[in-house]
Amino acid sequence: MTVWTRLGSGLLALLTTGGCGASLNAVYEGDVRFEHCMALDSMADVKPTIRRACWEEWSTYYTFGQTRDRVEYAAIRQRQLVRASNFDEEEWTPPEATQPIQRVNP
């Protein structure tokens, strides 16, 4: 092997390895963010708007290299959380009216 051949193959190996690094990093970030959103879903004290924002951010920025089931799961969670309220409606009871509300005509 000549010097140029060795240099060329070394350069090729360096470029190939460097090209995969960004992809692996992106997949890792996607995995970490997915697990973060899953953790927020498991916490009862986290408001639905925060959960929805997490899934929307994941779907927008972190789906590169992710499996189809994760992408579909995130879409389902977003649809479910759109209908959720920030208020715990089970604990709230409307006040009882003692008198009917009278309209005031100006």
C-alpha cells in the first residue's frame, strides 16, 4: 500500500465514523425526550397542557430515527390531551344559586 492509499482509507474511515455520530446522537436525544414525556404522563400532578406540549415538541423535533410505534403513540397522546382540562373537574361542584340572577337593563 502506498502512503496515499493509507491516508485515503484513514480519511474515509474518519468521515464515515463522524457521519454516524450525529445520527446516533439524534436518536439518543429522541429516546431521552420520549422517556421524559412518558415520565410526565405518569405524574398525576403534571397539568395536561404541559404533557401535550412535551409530546408536540417530541413529534416536531425528535422523531428522527424513532420507530413508527413511538411516533404513532405520540400522535395518540396529543389527540387525547387536547380534550383534557387543566382543572380536576371531579372535585369542582357548581355553587348553588339561592336567587335567580336578575338582568339589569341600562
